[in-house]
Amino acid sequence: MLLDRITVDPHRMGGLPCIRELRVTVATVLEQLAAGRTHDELLCDYPYLEAADISAALEFAAARVNEREFSAIVSLSPTSMRVRDLPIW
């Protein structure tokens, strides 16, 4: 399973999901892909990544968007907002 390549350590990168305990977050990989970078460009820019790492980041993101709970920003006033977890029914 590719998700074995995703690690979460509260002492590394603020506890964000990372690729194989490296200091490369899943979000970094996804942001690069969303910006139009190709897999080959990512592998060139981050030579310590492997093709399976990119696939794992995509698999992780797909699993997260299928979760039944999400954080929503609820506006309380024009100057204050709070985040709370809301279930999706």
C-alpha cells in the first residue's frame, strides 16, 4: 500500500503528513502538482523523492477528501472567525 510512505511525526514539520519521514510534506507535493509541475520535474527538483512517493501523496489526498468530517470556517463577525468540525450527513 502506498500510504505506508506517508508518515506523521509531531516533532517533524509541525506534525504535517510527510513523505517517508523526509522534510517534504504531502501538501508540498500536491501544491507543486496543482501548479502544473510534472512528476518528472518534481523528481528532478527533489532528487530524494521516488515516483511512488508522488503516487502516495495523491492516494493520501484522495483518502482525506473521502472522510466524513471536515473543518469548516464559520464566520461570526466580519473580524472574527473560528474553525469547528462539522459532520457531513
